[in-house]
Amino acid sequence: MKLKTPRGMSTRPTADRIKESLFNVLTCMIEFDGRRVLDLFAGSGALGLEALSRGASTAVLIDHSSTECIIDNAQRSKLDGATILRADVFRALDRLSAQKFDLIFVDPPYHHGLAQRAVETIVEKNLLSVDGLMIVEIGADEKLSSDAVETIRKINYGRTTALEIMRLKAE
């Protein structure tokens, strides 16, 4: 199904080829059935909704501005399990701190330090399940670092985009 995307330049939807490539990689790494998903800076909701379509049980999709678009896409896809929050991502993470997620997508605007801040907040709030994965989309020239997580796979898409698939470090 072709998803609607938010109007204007405030969102940068993940390109279809990147989404397809990412989910091909993830399908080889995890089972989606029953997984709990968190989609931060959700934009059109494409990543969270794709996870639901592959069997995830729930997906919380958070964006500060484009929730009408996400709601429309969720309704048109007829998928159950989506919770859509219009909120500042970091305030929403405070409210979600009692939950654990198996798959967390972080796709903020590039070059504003939001990816690093989101990774740090996810770790601090202990939101990623022990065997969970965090997928962070960043500018190809950006770097992420954390003592608590490790990058298990990095995929570069040209000179503009990189995906880092991360998990908690073993203690």
C-alpha cells in the first residue's frame, strides 16, 4: 500500500528502497511475531506500520507534528495494534519509561544531535528489551556512541544516509 507522507520539508520520509532493504535485513535477524515496537520521529508511520504488517503485536508511533498522516495511514492499512502519540519524542519517552520494546526505530532529522540524544534517553530509561534491537537512521557523516549499546550492523546508503542496527551490550 502506498503511504501518505506529511506535506512540507519538516519531515524526511525513509525512502522505500531503504525501508525494503532494512526489513530484508531485520527479517533475517528476528521474528516479528508478538514484538513490541516503538517508532520515534515517526513521520508517515512507515516503519512502525511495516513492523505491524509483519506480525508485531503493538507499535507506539510518536511524532510532534505529523500524526494526522500517521492516523490516516494506520486506518487505511487496517492494522491493529498501533498507538499514535502527538508529542515531543523526549517527553513521550519519559511517559513510556515503564515499558520495554523489542524493536525501536529512531529516525530524527539529521545533524541536530537528536539521534544521539534519543539513543542516550532510550538507554537511560531502560526501554530496550534485553534481546531487542534499535535501528537508528542518521546522516552518513554522523557518528553515534554509547557505552551501553553496540552497533551490530551499519548499512550505508550513498553519501546521505546510514542505518545503524544496535543492541544492548552484554554485561
